[in-house]
Amino acid sequence: MSRIATQIKALFSSSTHPPAPKRNAKGTPSVSDKSTGTSANAADPPALPKVRYADLHLIPQTLAKYPAFYLIDHPLPPPPFPQARQLLTAPESVKATLIDKGKSTTRGYHHAKHSGREWWDYSSEGEDRDMRLAPDDEEFRRVSKEYHEQSVELLKQICWTFNKDGEEDVVPREVMGGGGFTGMRYLRYSPDVFDETQTAEESPPVAGASRLDGKNVGTGDLVAKISHAQGGYTELHADSDDLPRIEAHTDLSLFTLIAATEPSGLYIWNRRCGVFPAPPVENAVLVMPGDCMAYYTAVKGKNPLDSLDAIGEKTVLPAAHAVVVPKGVGERYSVVVFLRPDRDAVVSKRMVRRKGVEEVEETALWWLATEKLEVEGRKCWLADI
């Protein structure tokens, strides 16, 4: 494994599992890709492809080659950045009223002040109840709900591109049927979010925070690795631990849709440890696959929980990504929509032997969610691949 690949692997996890066999890097984009409208030259950083809304049928083959893509010419309304700013720059006394009293991790206001970010979640489960955790503003609620609903429908259309008429569905129809665990997030990265009165030792773990967010791994180290992997394409100032950030992770979803403001700071890794910058593209949204897609697109008859043999060239792996907002360039807002199955939806089935008897073991989404929170190294699905 190359030096860069080793560094990227170290960023994801301290796993002691042996590295996967090195793959041919022929999939790294460096020339024009007419099928997705991408163009680049050898002097540019590797570029993520663009797919037109009219060409949704190209998505399965695109994601077999790239870790994510931009969707252009889509029917979504403008991203609700004004609403994100309105909520996330509100007085602390207002934000305190938007915290879910039931301590839900999927609705209401949250923050990770030691990492310089804060967010507000709206869940499809109990929509009216969720809007009680929103500002008392009719326009905010209308715009937020409209963008959420239209984004969810678009992501469902993307799921359908993996199902062919007359064949067994890749993504089960019942998975896309209800609202389930689907949600939307308004997210702010800003130096203003840091709480200077807190130390890393005093900051308790929060929902959505990576295990790498703590005091033992500085942001300078993360930024240095990204800069090195990018070959000097960006100047990210690796001399400070006080950069707004979120460490490397994958999303527990079928797909994630992102609209963001500059500065970007978002980087995505592919299965060959190639690093792709993912800056905002005008009138486009970024679409990334999540953990669930690896199970649904695994090699037929095999399960990723059993061995890496289940990962084929057409298997859609979750997009491992990290965000580091460059020093001195302001703050970043993003609107993120997660398409997830219902909590009890079966994500995978496999044959196991217990007491000499073979039986089918089913894995539900809630189990994967619990594992990501509690098992070391599971924040990033690619840690063991």
C-alpha cells in the first residue's frame, strides 16, 4: 500500500485488520468522462462527475466508479440557507428551546463546540412534533418542509435507478416506502461556535461527533494528511487545532444529499484511497451513498459482514468524507438530507451456524446505528476495507 494510502487509512481508523489488496487505480478521473459530463486535466485535482437529472439511469454505473456525484439540472427549490442562518445564529436562549427534551439525536438543536460546529435536525418521524422544535416562523417552517420533502422524493428516484423491471429489486420497495428514519439537517461550521471556556477534557461526547474529534487527534494532523494527499492542491494551514471540522465518517443512510456554501472544506475518499475535493457547484447538489447501499449492492449471495468477497466492482460503497474549514475564510453552512430506511428495516440477511444448525440472521438498521455509536472504528465503514 502506498504511503498516501496508508495515511488515509490511519485517518479513518486505528484498526489492526490487515489492509485489503491494492486495487488498480485506473478509475481515478483525469480525462474527460463523456458519460457524466466531467472534464479535467492532469494538472487539476481529481474531479467528481456531474450527472444531469434527465440522466438518472447513469447513476449506478457512475457510483461503481466514483464515490459521489453532483446532480445538475434538478427540480429542487433553492437551498434554504437563509433558514439555516436564521436558526443557527439565533441567541443561545432561543436555541435552548429547540433542544428535544427526550434527548433525541435525530431532531432538534445540537452542537459540538469543541469541533466548531452546530446543527438542527428535522426528522420525517412525527413531522408536526419536530416542527415544535423549530423557530415560531411560518415561512421558516414552510420552506424547510418543502425542501425536505422534495429532496426525499429525489433521493427515492435515485434509489429506483438500481431496480430493473422484471428483476429482483436491489433496493427493497418497502425500504423507500415510508418516512422512517429519514431527516434533514441544517449545519453550521464557524469559529464563533467554539466555546473558549470549555477544554477538550470537559467537553462530553455528543451525538454525531466522531471518535477522532477528541483531544488525542488534533485538527492540524487531519489537515496535514488532507493537504499531503491532495498533493498541494489546497492550502489548509495545518498549524491549529481550532479549525471547524468533522472527522472522517460515513453516513448511516441509503443516500445523502448536500447543498453547501463556500468555503467548502469537504473531502471524499474512494475505494482506492483517492481523495476528491467536493466544493459547492452552482445550481447542483452533491449526492453520496451511505452505509446501507453496500449491503443492498453486495455481490449476490454474499454479505459484507462476512468477508470482503462481498465487495465487487459494482458494489456501491458508502462515501467516506471529512470536513475541515480552512483558517481565516469565514463560516460554512450546509443543508443535508438523509434518506434512511425505517429503524426496523432489514438491511442484510446472512446464514450463520449456531449449535451446529444453520439459520438466517437478519440485521436491522437500528442495530447498525447502535454499532456505529458504540463500536470502536465503526464511524467510518471503510475502516476495515
